[in-house]
Amino acid sequence: MTRELLGDFSAPAYIEGLLGTVSRGRPVGLLVDSKGRRFASCTVRSLPEGQSIIVHNDHFHFNLPVYADAVGQLDAAISLSFFALLQAPEGGGELIVHGLAHDEETPRTENGFPDGQAIATRYRFHKFRMNSSDAIVFGAGKFYHHVEPIMGATPRVTLGGFLALDKDHKSVVYWN
């Protein structure tokens, strides 16, 4: 799919090169479950005008059934996310990382979801304004985060996924 969108661009080669720069010499490889099933290397996500990504935390995604045969090989305490901005929107689209960690008491709405408004007003945050071709690796499994609404006709397009260390901390494993 990425070849259809991006031509001869190799997402796995790009990702492994990117993550190799922060891996402290560890090999970087794609997540493969105990049955030999390879996970996707990334997603390409397009957010059009007015769209955003709500306040969330990726700590509990290891509990999803899709990871049942793979999580045993990972240090699930280290849950990171990466993305590269392929196309910047005309405005908005900033990544906001809040100073609220998954293991702290989280303000919730009546339906049980994290209360984004309360989190935004009660906790410090850092706003990442990115340009096309910028990339980031951050603690998505530790800190609550969201993406600001997109402004203008040009969508925000990213290539991204997740990463963790293996159980022995000898390699970096990525997937989506």
C-alpha cells in the first residue's frame, strides 16, 4: 500500500534507518508473532480539515487480542510511538504531549474516556510543531497525547507506528 502511495519508497527501510539513529546500536526489526505472522511496518494516516486525534494513551494497547502471540517477546513497560510528517497541513495538526502519565489518576468524562479538556487545563504539556519530513519518537505508552484540529484544505499526512525493546533489551522492535 505504501508503494502505491509513495512510489519506490521503502517504508521498512526508512523506519529501520530512522529508529537505528536512536537505538544505541541495537538491531531494529519488524514485530513477528509466535506463529510467524509479520505485523505491518506502519500506517500512513491522512487527517483532513477539522479532524483531530483525541486525548489518549497507548499503554493498554498490549492488552488487545491482536498482540496476544507477540507481547511475550517485548518489554511492554516500554511503549513508544514514532511518526514522520510527510505533509504538513496549512495550520494546526500539532502533537500535544501532556504531563499526565498512564499510571496517574486520570480525569474522566461520564462515559469513562479521558477528559481531554481537564487534562489540557490541569497538566503541563509540550506542543510539537513539525515541518514536512520531521520525525519524532515519544513515550506514547506513558504520556497522554493528542493532535490538534487540522486547519485549511491541505491534510496532515503521517507515516508512523509503535516500537518497544525486546525482553532482553538487545533489539528494537517496531510495528503497526
